[in-house]
Amino acid sequence: MTLAPLRLDDLSWADLVDAVRSRIPAESAGRWTLHAPVDPGMTLLDLQAYLLEQQVYRLDQVPDAVVHGVLRLLGVPGPAPASAAVTVLQVVPEEPGARLRIREGASFGREPGRGTDFHLDGDLDVLPVRVTGLSVRDASGERDRTADLAAGRPVPLAGAPGRPARVRVRLTVSGDGFPDGGTLALLLALEEPAGPWAGSPAPEGWSARAVPDVPPPARLHWSYGPVGDVRALPAGAVVDGTGGLRRSGLVRLALPATAGGTERELLLDTPAATFAAPPRLLGLSPNTVPAHHARRVRLEEGPDGVVVSRLIDRPRLPGLVVALPEDAAGRLIDVGRFTLWETDDAGTARAHDWAAVPDLAFSGPLDRVFTVDRAFGALRFGDGLTGRIPRVGRTGSATVLWAEYRLGGGPSGNGGADPAVRAAPPAALLAFPALAGFAGPRPVAGSQSPPGDWVFTGGPEDTEPPGAPCTARALVPSTGGAEPESPAAARRRAAAALGVVTRAVTAADHEELALSTPGVAVARAHALVGVHPAHPGRSVPGAVTTLVVPRVPRAPGDSAAPDAVPLPVPDPGTLSAVRARLESGRLLGAGVFVAPPRYRPVRVRVTLAADTARRHLLDAALRRHLDPLVGGDGTGWPFGGVLRPSALQRTAERALEAAGDRTPVRTVAVALDEGPYESCGDVPLRPGELPGPVEVLVCTTPPSGAVPREVHA
């Protein structure tokens, strides 16, 4: 139920005058008889109604400072500041085979001169390597999957149900190589499960779903060396941003010295894995680095500096406003550090840190705080009552101010990824398109280094060697750029946030918290009240066990794929993350437990009036109807749901009718475990159970006196 917004300003001046005038006869006991405008008393009432109407009007005009304070009291973050878009750039040297280094803070722009420059988050070694091959070990042996990756088809990196993976990546080293070693930054783009998946960007590196403190589903071992003779890289030489192949991310590998014109091999091995579903690789891209639509400015000033001079020269009056240099108006995002050398009341000079706050209204006279004004690129200080007035206390040539802030941000930095550019075939083969595709080894899509659409806009000192020409390509859409949130938008967000479940009180609360666990893909959750894992079969007061079904691929062709996962089971890291979330929201004295789903073997026997060539349709339809993720009404078979032969018969009949097959379905019988078939009555599951594995048998009604024929679908 949605409540209508409360409106306090519902009385006009005329309403107030009429209300008072109607009470005059009773309040004056009939002695006040003249109610015309000529009566001085009516003039006073009109004036009082005018003043009261202004006071009532103010009831609906809530100041921004009050909005900020109420949000803090409710535990909801205040209005969000401006934010910068982030993307992943692949740097491409203009000289093929060249090796260079791009320093932190270097900039690339897709539209130079229009404020769309992105700045690198760290140093990047651009190594002369490209990915030319990919092979994956599965149940049938090691298979070359280079063509699949080049065509954009997902490549499973492990077999079902999440067996250990072994992936070989062939690298071609060109130019002079890197004789002194180097760090290879490799972007692994993995397919994400469909549906909502809570997550947030991680500060240590780019990843669309990076959330810290989620245990990985596998421990990755990386090796490098000549083809067929790789050696393990030390643990400190690898920085994994994929969370053990849980999500897309950047992997940084410190590689030993390698000569140019050679073939090398990267071996990714997971001796033990607990994947709920095999991770699917979409692309491999070397020489990649995160970049933000923001530039970091570090400022150190003495008494003659621009900012310090403004603090000294201006009178120490309330509401001091100091504009920052570097053309910060309209581009100021945040202030990470503001340290000022001051003199206290006792005459002692020392450095003090000042902090940025959303509003000064709730600050005291001694609080060293300020607000960030993005529009004017300035800092607004207090008036001595709500926030301290800054006083510079050092003279001479020493440093007085240390500041660090970012410029940029806003929605102008948002945009899509650059389209992949394929290398052109040799000119001699352009006249023979049929042969052009066979000219030389084809690099993996996304790993070749064609000229990028982004122009290098940094200075010569940002590259090594200085002034080395290069371009870049955006491999992922740049997202996250926004202007500061308005108080009205913050109020709407707070209203929505107050409706979000944060405490585990009811069974539905436990399920909602499990589904919204950040960093893991949870498709379904079911809370069993009174169930304790250590006391099966007994009801334990205060105990709640939540069953978790992970989200795995469920496209129409996935059920027949070699890496299909018909009965998904969450990995231990997912269970740990869900339990930690429920533990933080549980009631005092309650016990919360998290467990994988409980599957019950189910056998279904379909009896047809005549044989049909479409037995596979019955098998697929019944398995999909009983599927834990898409069965039932399309949202997954209900936990502990009753198996009704009549409903399964309708499913079988509809599958045949959709294919134009008129073969009548005589009966459908259901059996659990090794029990007998039941064709008339319902077959119940235990609380929390799901059907699986499902075995479908198709029988045809035999002629009179013949033996029934049973066929596996």
C-alpha cells in the first residue's frame, strides 16, 4: 500500500479568516456583532491570518539541511556527490611491436578538447604481445577453442559440474620483446548469469561485480614460459581481479624476460574448483588498464599560493568561500585531502586536517569542516557557529597548504564500448575474399591491437620513452558518471531505501536478504523456519535455515550443452557470503543457517497411445517443467511442491501439440527414489525439496496380449 504524501500547507488566508469569523459569536457570547471590514478587530484578525498563512506555508518547505539530517538519522546515505565514469582502455602503440610504459594519470580522449579525457588509475606496461590461441581441457581432452573465442562464442573454462579447469593461452611476442621483464595486464571478460546480480565497483581495480571479502570459487595457478615448458609464477607476481573466475576483471602478471619473435604460453590451472557453473570466457585483451573520467590534482602552497592568499587576504567573516585553481568550476568532484597550517587560540601553530561534509548545519564551532561546491569549484567554510573559520598561521617560504582533489565527472563521460576492429588482410589478397580469411594466424577477437579510437592527450613525460605515440580503445562501456544528487532525488531514494529489507525477521525477510547478497549470483532462496542442521526432523525455536539456489545459464540450448548444470549447487564462497549477510541482519537470539538446495530423484513415465518420433520433445518439456530455475510457472519449481500426474500430462500434451503431433498421451506416472509409480494420486516432496535428477521414460500402449515396450526418451 502506497501512502499519499503528507501536505501540511492546506489552509489559505481566506480559509483562516472564515474559520475565525465563524467562531466569533460563540467566543464573544454574542457581544461582538459587527464583523465588517470597518471594525478594527476584523483588521487585526485579517493581519493575524496573513502572518499565520506564511507560517503554515513554511511547514512544507523543508530546508536541505533538515533533509540531510533526517537521512542520517534513518541510516540512509545523504545526497550522493558527483561521480566519474569508469571504463577499461586497451593501449595500442602506433609503432607495431614497440614496448612502452604509460604512467599513472596519463589521459586519453575520445573527443579531445571537449572535456571527455579519461585518466589512468595506475602505471601500465604495454608489452608487444598478442593472444593467438586458446585451448581448454574438458572431459574429452584438450580442445582448441581459438575459433570459438574469435567468433564471439562463449568458451567454458571448466567441465560440468564445475570440474577443475586448465586453460592454455598462446601469446606471440613481437618486436624486441621485453628483455628486462614486464607486467602483463590481461582483461578476462566472463559471461554473467542472467538476471539481477547485486554488486558494486571495487576501489582496487575495475570489475563490474567486484565485491570484497567474497571467498573465490577456485584458486588460480598461473604458469608462463615457452610452449610446452611453462613454469609457475610466484604468488606475489599475480594480482587476480576476477575473484577466482567469479566475475570479469583484470589480472596483472609479472612476467620474466622474454625475447621478441617467440611464442609463449600462459597456463591457467585450477587444481580444485567449486564452480556452481563453469565460467564462460567471452574475451581476452592484453595491455588493459582502468581509467576514470577524472583528473587528480595535488596542491602544495606556501603563503604566496593562490588558495592561501585568498584565505589570508579575505576578512575572517562567516561563510568564507575559496575557489580552487585548475579551472575547477563545474568540474570539482570531491576533495580527498585538505590540510592547513593554522594557529590556535594559544598561539601554537600546527597542521590540521579539514573534512568535507554534505552540510554545515550539524557541525559545531570547533569542527574543521567545509562543503564542496561543484558549480563554482569552491570550498565553503563555516561561520564560527556551524563550522570553524580557517585561520592560516604560518609565514615565510614553508608549505602552508596540502590539498588533493579530483576534477571531471558527470554524465558526459558515459558511453558505449568501441567496436572491435579487425586487422585488414594483406593487400595482395583483397581481390580474393575467399582466401583472405586463411592468410596467416588469426588473432583472438579483442586481443589484436588495431589503432584505437581514443587519442593520447597526455604530455611527453607521461610515456616512457618520452613522447611515444599511442592510441587506446574502450573495451567496456564507460558508466557511473553523474552530477550531484539533488535533495529531492535523495528524498525519493530514501523513501525507496526505507522499503528495502535490512533485518531478518520473517521467512520472507531471510529470502530477500539472501537474494540481494552483493557479489554473488543467487537465483532463488527458501527459508525453513524451525529447521536446524544439527537437529534434523525436529523443530528448533529461533532457528532458520535458508536454502540457496545459484544462478546458472538457462538459455534454450544450455540443457544439451556439455557444461550444462541441471541441478545447480552454490559454491562455499556463495554460502559464506549469504550467511554473513543474514548474520548481520538477524534478530538477537536467532540462529541463521545457509545450506544448498535439497534435490530428490524423480522418475516420470509417459504412456502414449502410439509410438512417435518426437519422444525428445517430451523429455525436454518435462525436464524443463521440473527445472529448479525455470520450472513450474517459469520462476522455478516450488520448494516442496507437489508432483501432480495430471499437470505433467498436460505439459506432455502441450509439447506434442506445439509440434503438430496428435499422438494421444494415455497416462503419466510419477515415482520418487526407487518407489512405485503413482499415476492417480499426488506425490508430495518433503519441505524444501526440489525434483532432481529427473528421469523420463516413454512407453507405448501395446496391442492386446503384447508386452509393454519402454523406451528412454
